[in-house]
Amino acid sequence: MKKRKICVVTGTRAEYGLLRWLMDGINKSKKLELQIIATGMHLSPEFGLTYKEIENDGFKIDRKVEMLVSSDSPNGIVKSMGLGMIGITDALEDLKPDLLLVLGDRYEIFSAVAASMIFRIPVAHLHGGEATEGLIDEPIRHSVTKMSHLHFVAAEEYKNRVIQLGEQPKNIFQVGGLGIDNILNLNLLGQKDLEESINFKLGIKNLLITFHPVTLETDTAEKQIKELLNALSNLKDTHLIFTMPNADTDGRVIFKMIEKFVTNYSHAKSFTSLGQLRYISCIK
């Protein structure tokens, strides 16, 4: 029996972390063949070259599609979307998948799904129907829903929203949040191993901090991160672990201010990407 080719497109560390165990299941299936397109932040030294995490987990990346330009301006983001569509078009032409599998709401995924629609390749969309106020993520997510054929949602509220968008109820499946798979399947690090892994001693109290820009607002990132850092600087007996923002509009000002803060605060450390294992272990 000929296997059906399922092509997973991933552009960020967070999204891959949610997809990992689903990809593992496809890889082990006797009926399915896994294809992987890595793009966006995965291929950027600035964001930690996280495609290596995919390979370290034992997966073969079929195509690497460069798309990020070195800019966090609206002009740069839109140009990245265009480059992504061009590169993913070539990948789809070569790989000829039977189904494109995508998750979420980012512009890398929009480019991939728009190309797939023109190629007449069906799309399965994970985590549709959710709401993200104030961000470009929300209209992108709903646009991806309208270009998709199968919908795997996390909760009944999201299922109802996808139906409200006009999708057929028979094609919508409520499967829960994929992040739970990581919590159940990963062998999380204990405190000593975690401290060794991140080269950082935890304190009496600890905070894990991730802050992303509000992408539908203009020039607010600097003011907002300044307020956050001012509040954190007043805390006593608290150690701080920062993870950096994604490749979004005005993300670089957040990068720079966190880096400056960490150099002046002895009990703080920043990471471009902790990876799923260390991130969830920090939460634990």
C-alpha cells in the first residue's frame, strides 16, 4: 500500500515543540510518510538555529526554506512572507505531499498555506479557532482556517468559532491542546540537572519571563518592556530567567533591553531559546 505523504511545516521553536509528538506518530505509522519543511526562525543564527533541535530529536528535514530578512519592521516582515511563499513553492513542487500539516497563527505558516492552496494540496490545521487580541496572529489564524480542509481544535469554544467561520462541522475535530503531550512524554530535568544545563543557580524565588511585542500596536514595545524590567528590578531574593521574543515586529528592542538588564543584574540570565525540555523543566 502506498503511504500518504504528510508534510509538516514549522517555523519556530514553540510551534515545533507542540508538533513534536505528532510528528513522531506520523513517522512511526505504516500508512503515512513524514515530510518536514523547516523555515523562519529555525534557520536563523539570531534565534538559535533551532532546526538542530528537530534533527537532534531524530527527524530528517526534507527542505530548509530561508525566508527571514534581517529586519523587524513591517517592511521586513512582509518581505519575509514573500520570500517564504517563493521558497515553499519550490519545496512543494519537489516533495508533492498529499497533505500539508500546520499549526497556529504565524506569518510563516500563512505563506505556506497560501502556496498549498494554489497547488491544490489539502491542509490540516491545528489550534484553529483561538483568539489573540491585539496581534496579527488572530487574522492570520482565521485566514489559515479558511484555506484549510481539516481542523483539529483544542476546545469546544474554538470548535464553535471555526464553525462560525463557515467550516463544515464534520471536518472539525476537538482533540485538546498538543502541549500536554510534552508534559506527559518528556522526562523533565530535576533542579540540579537543570542548573547545570543552563549554567545558572536557582534562588529562593524564581521567575521565568517571556515577553512578546503587541504586533498590532505601533512603537509600544520599548515602553512596555521598560515597565516590566523596572518592576522586576525591585524584587528581592528573586532569580530571573528570560527567554527572548520571536521574529516579530519591534522584537529587537525587547532583545536589546533584556540583554542590557541582564548584564547589570547578577541574578538574571537570558536565553535565545531554552528548548522544550528546559523550558518546561523551569516551569516545574
